[in-house]
Amino acid sequence: MNLFNLPKGLSSPLPFAEVIAKARCEKRWLIVNIQDNENFVSHSLNRDIWKQSMVQDLLKTSFILWQRSKEEAEAVQYLTYYCKDDEAPLPLVHVLDPRTGRKCEQWDVQKFSSDVAAAVVRR
């Protein structure tokens, strides 16, 4: 197993429209993570954050993770719709309300662990 791979089964393989519908039905928030495979921070996000057991437990109970590479067609569509700037800082991590599709949070990847804990307490 590659040290920088996302843990198997952590990200939903569903297309965006289906994963947001699933999150709505399951009453879970949707975390969108768009990665740049040429940016080391994207790889370290997989290694240092998504592999933490606390984060994985939170995802299983309160969130669905939808991770895509910036080159994928759905990621390009997502960036076009949700990011106003021509150049979105990657990797990006957004939390969407699946009932409305509205972006509720945009987390700074550098502070991600503490932001996740604070967001879960607020919800």
C-alpha cells in the first residue's frame, strides 16, 4: 500500500449528483476534496488526515467523502460551479449541505484536523 493513497473505500465512487442524494437520504454532510496530484499537500492530506482513525470515524458517522483529482470531468464541473476564482487553491476541502447543495464550509488544509473537530461539535 502506498503511504500517500487514500484509504480504500473512504471516498464514494458515486457521481456527484448521486453522492449528494445519498448524503441527503442518510442525513450526512458531504465533504468534497479536489486534489492536485502534482501538489505534495494533496498527498500529505491523504497520508496525514484521511488516514487518522478519528477522522475516519467521523466520516463514517456524519459525513460522506467525495475525493476527485482536478483532471476528472466532475471535478472540473465542481470547480466551475463552486469556486469563483479562476484558480482555486488545491487541494480544497468543502463541506456541502446535501439538502441545498450550498457550500457551508471551506477548510484550510493546513488547519484541517482542528477544523473538523470544531465543525462536528457545532453540528
